[in-house]
Amino acid sequence: MANNSQRTGQRADTVFVGGKVFTGTADAPVDAAVAIGGGRIIAVGEESAVRSLADGGTEVVDLAGGLLLPGFQDAHVHPVVAGVQMLSCDLSEQHTIEGYLAVVARYAKDHPEAAWIRGGGWSMDVFPGGTPTRAVLDEVVPDRPVMLTNRDGHGAWVNTRAFELAGLDRTTPDPVDGRIEREPDGTPAGTLQEGAMDLVARHVPLPTADEAYAGLLAAQEHLLSLGVTSWQDAMVGAFPGHPDNFGVYLRAAREDSLRVRVVGALWWDRERGLEQIPELEERRRTGRVGRFRATSVKIMQDGIAENFTAGMLEPYLDGCGCATRNSGLSFIEPELLAQAVRLLDRAGFQVHFHALGDRAVREVLDALAAAREANGANDNRHHLAHLQVVHPDDIARFAQLGAAANIQALWAAHEPQMDELTIPFLGPERAALQYPFGDLRRAGARLVAGSDWSVSSPNPLWGIHVAVNRVVPEETATETDAGRATETDTGRATETDTGTAAESVAGTPARPLAEPAPTAPVAAFFPEQALTLAEALTAYTAGSAWANHLDEVTGTVEVGKYADLVVLDRDPFAHPSEEIARTRVSRTYVDGELVFAARH
């Protein structure tokens, strides 16, 4: 039983009874009732004491054996991008070629006015070799250009008409930072990798400001239905294929349609240098409106493992298991990275890093160490997202430097992109270093959590399921966004000392993907790195609240904090861990206001 704690003399607007409460201050739920009033938590304790704060106008919510907990906070998400995709030609609910084509055909039929068919969400493992062709797309849309990005944002599926309008043919060279997949005679086959997407994307109309605004609101509703009450947008600015979403957030905040608390991570343009810092400072100054604060800067240090651009300490292997000359990319040279981080840290910015390979992780930690030496310790709360491969020597440095580990837990599982496109090219020893959540936690690192939606599902309970079990939940077996996904951030690669960017992206052998997974149980993915349920829930609540500088007012169920709360239909602590993903959100509250209620 929790100790009684309440504000005196305040009437409750809502009380929650009949279940347990995960307060975030203990490792297990407690038997308690909770009262909220005036948008704040006003009591946590025995039911009789909490009910004494109610009167005839108080709503009494029976948890019916469910669990009350702090609202989930997503520390790495792209809602505007995801929402625009939801409202365009969205393939994310399908996971077959036939399903994709049906969606494209239906969208084209329903939108005869659209000059371009644009959208995305397709998964590499659906297609042989991970590369869809223009021919099958031409079957459903032969007369209008089509460009559909894949779920990780690092590739695009294009039809013949789009190639014609963009002027691409067999004589078009690959850009230095990408690859055009080709037919035997050199004709573009239908898939563009990395920087090659820009060859067509520059001809595609960007979403309008109203479309981006509508996308944000649609994404917000979806996130609220999953219990997400705050987030950090990991890419606020203009980037290839997308308009600047800074104004979208300001509009939503000014019009009071932004119902959650949002931190914006301002995009660091890696084609520029330190001269952009004053511009970022000006954006921070003007970007404090309502529930929105643009107080972070996003630096993408490397790429992704699937296309061999994640920055690795040792070279990738080829299809035969032999070392190549490619160790991936560092999008920002380490010396410039250290200078940028030192200046951003001194200016009071939080820095939010994309660091996926072990070399990128080390380069970022080195930069943070240099910043601490130059500026001293502070409360900027820098964090590294993704952390697919972390060298054991760097695990302890997170706690030493006060840098948080921003995990995307849904990716830490066996599925086709991991087993066919990643592990063979890392090798068994390096593969065993992937997603070391347990080691980071044991070494004292602070864990925060995010989804990277639209890259992968924004459902926190699915991510928590994988964090605890290291297995993809059955509930996601037919969902496109269930498996390993990768960062949506895109942009131009540069030359590195491991070879040109073109070699890094393009110098890979073709390889067939696996047959559909068997129905036999899938082995846990390095289960020694699993978290407990309490640790995983804390990462998605109090941990991310810390990263968002919201921990003093959210992230735990304590008197005085904002009533940002979630009601689950069951207590996952009372069920086998294999059933965590079966848990559903029944209600979501922000500032004590009911913003989502499930239909029964």
C-alpha cells in the first residue's frame, strides 16, 4: 500500500479506484487510489482517503483491475512526417506486394487531382533483395509519377513516369552519396538508395503548410490513443522531401491545438558548419510557444547498418564473410563534431544525437567528453539515440559523462531485416554487441525511450514488450512497422577515410532475403540484455521526462505533478511477460483532461 499523500482543501475532479498504480517511484505497482484536480495530481493513497476528496461532481473511474501509470513520453519521434504519410498513400498497414499495390491503386483512383502519388511505409523484407521494381508499380499507375519512401526513409520506390519526369535513364550516374538500382542494361529499375532519392524528390511537390499541419494533428490523435502525452520531435527543420516543420509546431501551439508537451530538436545541417549556431539560437528564442519548446539540437552522426553507412570501428563483411574496405560513414568529421558540441553545450542546448554504429557512438562520446572538459558539468541532458552497436569499452562512459541512452527497444529482436540484412555483414562477435540495454543499465546509464515513428510503431507497449522479452510480440506479426527499422533522417553523405561514400552505399553484393519466418518460436535476441518490466516502463515515462526537462512536473504519479496519466486495461505485472503486448490503453489524460477513451 502506498503512503497517503494529498493536497489539503482541494476537491477532486476525478478519482481512480479499483486497480493498482505504477507510480514510477518504486519497482512494482502499489495498491492505491489517485485523485486529480485542477490539472494536477492531488492525492495518492488509500481509497477511503482519496474518496474523501470527491463530491457530487467528481468522476469516479473504476480501473477494473487495470493499471494507472504516468503518461508515456516518446523521446525520439517524427509525428509530422508520420502524420503526412498517414494522410497520403500510406503503405504501413500492409506487408505484401499485393497489399502495397492495392493501396497505391486505390489512392490513385481516389485522388485524380494529384499530379504526383506520394507516400511511403513499405518494408524492404517484402521484396526480393529488398528492392521493388518500377514494372510492378507501372501496372497500377502508368500515367502519373509515383514516389514512395520505404519505412526507414533511406530508400524510395519509383515508377517509370517519375524517372521520365526527373530525366533519369541508363546514362545517369549514381550520386556520390547514393545508388540507383538498375536493370541489366543500366536502366533505373525502380529503387533509389540514400542520396539517389534526391534525383527524383527534387521534382516532387512538398506537402503544403496546411497538409503538414493536418498531419501533425492526425499523428497527435494516434499517439494519444497509445498513451503518449509528451514527445521530443527528433527532426525539426527542413530536410530532403519535407518542408520545414518548425512553423507547423508554432501554429499548433498558438492555436492551442497542440494538446501535449513537445520538445523540438532543431536539425543540424551537416552540409554547413558552426555558422548555423546563431540561427539555431534565434529559433530557440522564438520557439517557446505554449506547450512547444525548441531547446534541443539534432545531430546525425552516421547512417544505418542495413545499407552499410552506420559508422563502425571495423569494416563490414561481404556476403562471403570477408572484411570489406567499408566501415561506414561519419557525416560530421570528428574534429568539427567536437567543436560544434562544445559550442552548443556552452550555449545551453541539449544535443540529441543519431549514433548507431560503434564508431559513431565513440565519436559522440569523445565530443561530449571534450565539451565537459571545456565547459564543465551542466544540466543540458544530452542523449544518444539508436545505439545499435556499442563497444564494451564505451558502455561505462554514458554514466561518467551524464549522457542518456535513448533506446528504440522494438528493434532489438530477430526478424528479417536483422537476420538477413544486418547480422551476416556484422559477423557474430559484433552482432552480439547490438542494443546492449542491460549492460547500459547495469553500468548506471540513464535510459530514455522513443519509437522513431514513422520508421517503426509508436506503440510504447510493443517496445516495452521487446525490451523485456527481446522477441517481437505476436501482435505485430502482420504489421509492417513491427520489425527492426531505421532512422528517418536523410541527407548527403561525405567522403571518409574508409573510402568514398559511393563505395559505402553502393559496394554491396546483391543478396536474397529470407523466406517467410517459420511458425516455430523465435529465439530471444541476446536475452542477457533484457530489461525488467519496471525498468522498461521507467524508460518510457520518467526517463523520457528527464530527457525532455519535464521530470519535475511529469513522469511519475506524485502529488503536485501534472495529471498526465494512462489507464491500461490490465496490470502487465500480474501477467506473464510474454503477454505484455496484449495490454491496451483504455484512457489517456493530459492536464487531467480525458483526451482518449477506448471504445468497448
